[in-house]
Amino acid sequence: MTPTVEYLEQKFDYYNQLCFEGQLIRPPFRLTRNVKTLGATRFHTRYHLFKGRQYYDLSIEITTRYDFPEDKLIEILVHEMIHYYILSHNWTDNTAHGQLFTAKMKELNSRFGLHITKQYRPDDNELIHRTGKWRTICILEFTDGKRGVMIPPQKYLSRAGKMVEQMEQDDRLHIAAVRWYTTNREIFRKFTPCRTRLHWALVDPTRLNDYLTDAKPIQIP
Ligand SMILES: [Zn+2]
């Protein structure tokens, strides 16, 4: 699902009661189209003569770039709420996700069965659904049923294509078929692209069809 401001406000109120004893004042929410920063808590800093460092103008940003499962979206929101909670108290953590953050994160995870992490890592299903840049990929089908994924150098596709043809004819490699596709699915980000030599990674053949969701078969000349 993709969040709206009303949705975020509603969940903020709920988790404020559940996890923060209703102490937090609802901040402005902003929706972004960020690719890498899924959530962020923004603030300004000023120095008060007696109270020291103060944080003000706090707001929370959440990306609408992806169609997240709801539990993941909640984890991203509550993660930001921990930052917001710390800043609202004018506390300063020792690092971005330091002792204060970690202690609160662990407390909420154990008390409420949440899975908040310091750095959000999408799982395979999410990466299969996420779209990003287009890549040309090569799937190697081996005679024993194994499957390999190769991300050839995108600038040298025809050269790579010729080399793969030679590999196909090399009996020692036991390649039954070679298929080329273009895909914009982020799951292929997990594979190291080839640079100066061709290499591949074996993948679970039963998962490969999912990886190739909406991939377009192509010919490499
Ligand atoms: Zn964070």
C-alpha cells in the first residue's frame, strides 16, 4: 500500500498511544517520492541560553515511491516516531541510531511484537515488486536443472552475447539454454554485475519465475 497523509496521521495517533503513552504531538507529515530515503524526521536546531540545544519545526517524511506491505509501512513510520520522540525531548543520541534509539527500538519490538530495524531492508518479495532502472540480464539454464543469473556489463552487451554463445558451446559448462531479458525489477540489484569477466550466481529455479515478473525476452545479436 502507498500511504496518504490521513493514513499516516491515523497510524501515528494509534502508535503514539500504544508505544509512547500518548506523549507525542502529531507533527506535519510530508509525502515524498524518494527512492532511497524511505522515511525521515526533519528538524531545525537552535541554542537556548539556559536549556541548551533545542530541536524545533519537526516533521516526518515518508516516501510514496513503493507499494509496501502494511506491516513494513508501519515499521518505517514507527522508526521515524522513535527519532521524533528523541528529538521532541531535546535529547541527543550518540549516533544517528545510537544508544537512545536502540534502547527504544528494542523495547517496542519486544513489548509489541514489532520488527523495527535501524536500516530498513526490503525482502525478496518486495524487491520483485519494486521497479527501478532497466537492466539486461542473462539466464543460464544448466543441463542438471540449475539456473544462473548473469548481469553482463550493460555497455558491452553484444560482446558479452558473443562470449556467452561460446560458453554455450563449451561442453564442460553443461549449459542447456541461454535466455536474455530486460527487466526493471529491483530484485536483480542483489546480483553483482559483471565487469571484466563474465560470472553468474545460481538461483533457486522455483523462484526464478517470480524474479522475472514482467521481464521482456530479448535477442542479443
Ligand atoms: Zn533512522
